[in-house]
Amino acid sequence: MVCGGFTCSKNALCSLNVVYMLVGLLLIGVAAWGKGFGLVSSIHIIGGVIAVGVFLLLISIVGLIGAIHHHQVMLFFYMVILFIVFLFQFGVSCSCLAMNTGQQEALLNSTWGMLNNKTKTDLESQLDCCGLLNITANHAQFNQDLQSCPALCKTKGSCYTCGDKMLNHATEALKILGGVGLFFSFTEILGVWLAVRYRNQKDPRANPSAFL
């Protein structure tokens, strides 16, 4: 059977969905590990990572079952949802790669404002820093964060701001994040192409008089 035939398309689609399933399980495991070791205690962050992992796991299961049974409806929903995920992930990845320092600061400010106090103190303890950015626009918020800061550097009287520490590595982190996201987005469009191709192929072992 040449690669491009029914069996090859089926095996390739099954293999791709097994990889997606492993990634989904990895995300769930990492979130549980972070929660267990107390690295991040915010239920929103943990819940978000687990939700992404569960979503990816469910999509991969649908794709795997659809590929094994050559189920037309499952394959249709699989390729539509995967294409939507590809569009979203491709846009986010390109935004990460194109983001400059000013945009990084604006993103950090908006994200910091949405975090609860417990998550902020967790980050300050882990990064050994206090507050986000000591700028005029957020001076009142910075002073408030400084008072509640639990970092060890505070006892020494010399602390870097968390924003400065994050920005020092933000460009490299965004490039890695954007690159990995871009790579996985192309594996998703490969999955869509495989699903479309496999869905339109005829099972050589099927009854020739069957409707599907």
C-alpha cells in the first residue's frame, strides 16, 4: 500500500492524534504538579491549563475514534474544530513573535491587574522580586504590592521589580513560545489535511454497495 493510500492516511492520522493525546495529558500533569508543589495556587491559572489539556485530549480522542472507524461525522467535526484552533493559535504565535518591548510592558500591566493577591505573592516569592513596574502611572499599585511583598530580597532592602525580571527574559521567551506555537499550528493544519483526505477515501475492505 503506497503512502497516500487509505491505510497510510489512517495510520498517519492515528499517530498524530496519539501525539495530541500525550500533549493533553502532559498539560494536565504539569498543572497538577504545579498545584501540588505550590508553585502557583491560583485556581484560574491551574484551571485554564487543565481546561486546555482536557480540550486537546477530547479532540484527539474524537479524531482517533473517527480515524479508526472511518466515521464521517466525527472526522467532519474534528477537522472543523482543529481548523478553528489552527487559526487562533497561528494568530497568537505570530503576535508573540512580532511583539516589541512597549507591547510587552502593556501586556504585563494588563495581566498583572487581573491577578489576585495570592497569585501575585506566589510570583514574588518564586522570582524573589517585589511589584511589577515602578512607573508613574501605576505608582499607587506598586506601593501596595511592595507592602504585601513576601520575597526574601525585601529583608535585604534591595529588590528588583518583577516586571524588570520578566522583561529581561520576555523577548527570548516570546520567541520560544511563538516558535513552538507556530510549529504546532502547522501540525494542526496537517491534521486537517489528513482528515479531509482520509474522509474522502474509500475503505478497500468496506462493502462496495454500502452508502458510506
